[in-house]
Amino acid sequence: MNTRRRFVMLMPWVPLAGVSLLAACSDKAPPPAASPATAPAPAPSPAAVADTTAPTTASAPTLVSPSDPQAQTLGYVPMSSQADATKYKAHAASQNCGNCVLYAGKAGEASGPCPLFAGRLVSAEGWCSAWAKKA
């Protein structure tokens, strides 16, 4: 490169050369070649659509087990009276999941969801160290 003009002319190609060298040194397989466009699939018949719209059964949420690692970390017990009074001195007999601000179950239900145990249910009579009085 004996002139600045020659250097400036080569500059647009330098990044491409670097990428090519990196790709050549890579252990990864090259990306697959683009396949020719295929014809769109035919539309399903109305009868087939009606069959696929049948309701599906989702698995029901399960109750949190006291042996679950997250439950053990929070000191969760399915009955508030089972809470470890020596470890959780702030626990009171009147506290339970049913009257906790985090409990998302309906009044009178035996169990309900809690955001601390996403996708699972806690006993309304249960308790954990994250209990906070519902307003």
C-alpha cells in the first residue's frame, strides 16, 4: 500500500475478508443452502377444523410439597400450626395462606395459587415466612 488512495479503495473489502477468514476457521458446519420455495399446503376442510377445536384437558396444578426446595427455603408448611416456632418467631397462630396478601385463591377454597410457587397451589391453611397481612 503505497498510497492513501489505494488504501481507501481497499477498505470496504477488509471487513468481508475478515468475516470470510473467521468463517473458514470455524468448527461449525456451514448453514444449509436455501431450499426452493414449496407450494402452500391446501386449506383444511371445515370438518377437519371442527374436529381439532375440541377442548383439551390441561394438567391441573399440584399442591406444593413441604419437601420442595423452595418450600423448605421459605419454611412452607401445609398447616399453619406446624410452623417451626423456634425458627420463625414472627409466626402467629392466626396467620395462614388464606389471609396472606400473596394468596390468590378465592375465599373458602381449600387451596389456591401463590406467586412464590408459580404454577402450583398452596393450602389455604398453610403458612410460609413470606406471609404478609391482607389489607
